[in-house]
Amino acid sequence: MAFKVLKLKIIKPVNMDWNELGQALRDTRYRVYRLANLAVSEAYVQFHLWRAGKTDAIPKATAGQLNRRLREMLLEENEKNTLQQLDAFSKTGALPDTVAGALFQYKIRALTSPQKWKQVIRGQSSLPTFRNNMAIPIRCDRRNKQGKPIQKRLERTERGVELELMIRNKPYPRILLGTLGIGESAETIIERLLENPSQADQGYKQRYFEVKEDQNKQWWLCVYYTFPAPAPLKLDPSKIVGVDIGYTCPVYAAISHGHARLGYKAFASLADRVKKLKWRTMQRRKQIQWGGNVATSADSARAGHGRKRKLLPTAILQERVNHAYTTLNHQMSAAVIKFALDNGCGTIQLENTKESLCEELRGTFLGIMWRYFQLQEFIKYKAKEKGIQVQMVNPQYTSRRCSKCGNINEEFTRKARDRNAVGGYSARFKCPACEYEADADYNAAKNLAIDGIEGIIEKQCAQQGIALSKSDEAATNTTLAERQSPSARPKAD
């Protein structure tokens, strides 16, 4: 089950000062880092012994044994770690069960699976390692035999929302969390978590916490939680939403059983934000790169170092761009899913651009700069959460086919669309057979919303004597220079 996460800032400790809390958190984090690396190393050795058939040579250590082993190591390595100091965290191990249990349950288990080690052996993945600034995991989902919770969770007091951190033996550090200005959605989540103190399956359940320190030395609490699956909606799989790569906006959606659409009007503000982001990014990158080039011409022995230093902001800029695109893709994918739910559609059909993504995106909203594959992945996982099926469709000729009569307009090529575009908008689709006229993006999305559209187009092409070309052959014949050139040939859609 996938967990959701809510991030809250730790405002202040309640029953101690910041120095005491900070020291307790740093000591706990150090032990967590040591125990995590010890567990991974142990699992790695055991995997090699298993492959060599020597699993009986060294018995596999349990989580409790590793926790006790770390306690002994800390006592031997540093005289400052007295028994009294170690006992403050745990009487038997280096960490209490709430922390060690969360570490093995939610971190180590996934990293020490046989599949993971196969990837490490084959060189497909690096050996997992942990750094000493990792987050502190804390379990809060255990119950006693009577079903009552035995671990501390969020609670509301007269001061606000508080939590007792079970990172050591009593007295537990109590912290006050910041809930002002976090947004209506986050406030709703907190209320639903607080309304379910018994951890009933019908409500929002707190699973475990993580305490992290950011670059500004501020501490944050991440609450990992689950919520009950919503009641299944009455969706009709025969009702389909077709999603097309748009020209005037990133995506254009239409339904198979009506005239509802989701296009430029819905995404106008987002489209403007994307375009502004694109041009600002290009200008800023040019400025940074020009500054780096100036450094190479300077009469100084540190010119090379200066250029490298001056170009460092490009990495920061790229991080911001990636984050912005990801946010926009989340917003648009959520809009597509809502559009499907509002119209009772149980199926979404997307263009299969996997074979030649760069060529398919040529000439669209932002061309190859747009993260359309990421947008598709977001639509897929959000549709799965709502019980909506997703099918990938070959987009060939979907932009040239008339969604009304089925005739394929061979003259409606990408070059023709660009040539007849007016005011920055793509040309409207006109059918020479039935004289149907519509927005080109809407017409393509309408075709993608038809069940079995690939077979229908194949029959229509045979009837009109049009040859179908394979997307992989088209991609092979397209050179890298053509893909990078603004005058690259149009796709046969």
C-alpha cells in the first residue's frame, strides 16, 4: 500500500529546551545511520553466502540482534557512551523498538530483497549506503492484544498539535508542530488523522513518522499515513476519454459519447505559465553560460576554476525548472482525471509516443522541451487510483481523420497546419468529404476517444489506398540532426 506524506515544521520543544532536543535528535540519527549501514552490510554478506550455498556458515542476524550488536560496538568505540547514556535510548539495544522497527520495516526491507541484490551483482544498481544526515524513522502503528494503540501519535492540546517522539526511553521529547498557513488540504488531513485515534480501518491512519533536518538546520516532521479507498464510482469502461498532444495547450481531451472537451480554455493560465517559464529559463541559462565563457578568457590562473564556479547556477536553475514542470504536469493530469470522472468515463486512451517521442512532439505545444512522458505517467497512476483503465493508442493519422465521417484528409499534414495557422493558433481541421470543420486538437482527441481506433484507421487507409508506416521505421529514418533542427519533417499522424 502506498503511503501519503504530510510535512510539518517543528516549532519548538515543550518539555525541554532546543539544545536538549537537538542533541537527542542528533544522537538518535547517528545510531540510525550506523544501524542502517550495519543491516545492509549484513544482508549483502548473507546474499553472497546464499549464492555460494554456505548459508549455514553464519546464521542470519535478526533486527534485534543487530540492534544489540550496535550497542556493544558503541560501548567499545567511545568511552563517552557509558551504560547510562546507552540505557537512555534502550535497555537492550542502541535504539528503541519504535525507531529500529521503523527502520527495518519501512527502509531496510525494500533495500535488502533478493531482487535488489541481483541488480547490485549485475551492476544495474549501486550498493545501498546511508549518510549520517538521514531521516529518523519512528513507528506509530502498533497495537496491543486488545487492539489499542501502544505508540504515540499526533494529538491536539491547548497549545496546538503536539507529538511525543518515542526516540528514547521516558521522558519522551514533546514537540509542538506548525499548522498555521499550511493550506486547507493539509489542515483537513490533520483533522482526519486526529479524528481517528483508534486507528480504525475506516479512517485516516498514521503509519510512521520521519524527523528530518534541512539545510537551514530546521527540523521537520513527516507524517506518513494511509486513508481508506473511496467507494467505487460507477464508471462505464465503454465511455472513453481521448487525450491528444495539443498545439495551443499541452493536452487536449474529449469524450466518446458527447461534446465535452478539456482544452485551451481550461489550461490557458497554465499554458501561459509554461511559456513564460520556458523563455525565462532560456534567457537565464544564456546569461549564466555567457558569464562562464567570460571567465575562460580572463588572464588569470584561476580562469578554469572560475568558469566552473560560475556555471554552477545552471544546475540549480535546472532543478527549479524540473520542479516547475512536475508541478504543472500534476495539475494537468489531475484535471484530466477529474474530467473523466465528471463524465463517467472508465477508460482513458493516450497517444503511444514511446517509440519516437521526440518526433511525435515536434511542432506541438513546446516541442521536445515538454515533459509529455512524465504527464502520461502521472495520468496512468492517478487513473489507477480511481479505477480508470488506461490504454495506449497508435496516434498515426488520428490528426488527419475526420471524427465525424471517418475520411482521412491526406492534405492536412503538419506543414499545412503550420502554414495555415493564424494568430499563433493551429489551423482548423476541415474534412473534404463531409465538410466537417472543428478545432484540430479537438478533432484528434475525439478520434482517440473511439474504441478500436487503430483498426478503424487501418481499414480506412486500405479503403483510400493510403499506406501505413511503422513508427519504429519512421524513427529509424529520422536522423539526429533532423530531430534537433527546427525544420524537422512533420510526423505522419
